[in-house]
Amino acid sequence: MGKNVGSIDRAARVVVGLILIALVFVGPQTPWGWIGVIPLLTAIIGWCPAYTVFGIRTCPAPQQAEQQPEQKSDS
């Protein structure tokens, strides 16, 4: 389970999550605001299961180790 949520995406998820949770206490005061826990948790752990299903990745790709070119033999 690698990270697939970038820093801008994470910040947006924190903001949206906190706004939704705030709706539980202010405004319409419905329990539906607790749905804000989901974007908040995905921002904290940096991994979104929906992104994995759809093949989306908003974080930079991990740096790959340089590979040694294969040497061909003339035999």
C-alpha cells in the first residue's frame, strides 16, 4: 500500500473533511457530516482506496534506482 495522494490533494481533503465534520455541530446539524472523516483519514495516511481502483495517483512518482544496461556478448 504505497502513497497515492499528493500534497495539494491532501490539503484539500483536510479542508473538506473539517468542513463536513463542522456541519455536525453548526448549520444543519445532521449526522451526515461525519462522512468528512473519510477525506480526513485519507489525507492523514496519504492513501485513497478509490484512487487505487481507478489507477489515479496525485503524488510524485517514487524515484527508481538507475538500472545498469545489459551487456551483450558476441559469442
